[in-house]
Amino acid sequence: MPAFVFSRLTTPDYFLDMTSLFTPDGIAEWQRHLNDSPAFREAAGDWRGTLLLVEDDDGARRETYLEVASGRCPVARVATVDDAANAEFVLAASPTTWADLIAARSTPITAAFTGRLRLVRGDLLRLAPHAKAAAALLSAAA
């Protein structure tokens, strides 16, 4: 691989581009991947809930709302005010952390334990059994 390609692939800017899960087009593509993913279907088979994923970059904030229902993602969109107020789980992280999670350089559990991924709302004990499903959810974004 040429050096300039390798350096482009390993710079933070490249990985920040991967956080398109916070744009309307990226969310739609991600939802399609989730609903086509046997890994997500299997891992999230018993999970029903709502998630608000927050990308917080020093005050600039983007939010994605997801509904998970028995291994499917019937709703995925840029979050509304009502979504933000009513989501069962709210998870927040920096763009770099989201990029690391999507690229599988970190897991949700590791990021949570190190404080890079914050559970802003929701019961950790209710979310913990779905760690494998959360990893499959993020993997589908890649």
C-alpha cells in the first residue's frame, strides 16, 4: 500500500468521516445494513427498546434515534426533540470514540468503562445483556 494511502487511512480525519451514522443518508444506509444483518438479527433477537446516540463534539451535537425490535431496526432517523426526551437509553461520545466503536477498535463495554462512552439515561443493568447486540449494531455502521 502506498505510504500516502496508509497515512490517509490512519489519520483521525478519515475515521471522523465514518460517523455518517449521524446524517440522514448515513442513518438510512445504516438502518438498511442493520435489517440485512444476520449477526444483528441473532444478537438482538430478544431486544426491544429505543436508543438515542449522541455525538458530542465540544458543544456541537448530533443525535440519532433508533428503535430496536426483535433483531430488526424499524425506525432510524435524526432525533427529534420528542425522541431525545423519550428514548429509553441515551449514549453519548465524541466523534473519535464513535469512529473507534464503528471500526471495532473499541467495544461499547471498554469505551464505557474508560468513560469515553457515557450512558446518559437508562439502566445499565437492562442494557448490559445486550452488549453483543450493541456491538453488532455498531458493526453494521461500518
